[in-house]
Amino acid sequence: MAATRTHFSTGDMYRLASDFADEFGDNASDYAYRAVVSFEAEGEGDRAYFWFLLLVMLGDIAEHRIDPTANITIH
């Protein structure tokens, strides 16, 4: 059976990252990083890329560069 793709908006991704950070606290970035490495090793580029984006967003949230509850504008 073929996998179906789901498309997330940037706001959806930041909300997901925020929920992930709330759930796992200081470990969230470590878990996301390990997912990137694991999926890359398995040849799962799309999945690795998803987790990489989540990792970047977790960094933005942790450094208070973005508020995931606010309207997000990408320039």
C-alpha cells in the first residue's frame, strides 16, 4: 500500500513543535535529532527532513525567536 502525504502549513508545524516541546521539555530537541539521524541511516529522506524541520523549529521556540501561538509570517 502506498503511503499518502500530508501537507502541513508553517503554523501547523510550529504548533506541532510547540506541543512536542511541551511534552518532552529539554529532551525534545535530542529526540528530534535522533529521529533525523535514524531516518537518514535508514534511507528515509522525507521522514528525516520532516524531523529536521521540526528540530529547527524547536530551536526557534527554545530561543524565543518565535511564539508558536501567534500568527506566523515567513519572509
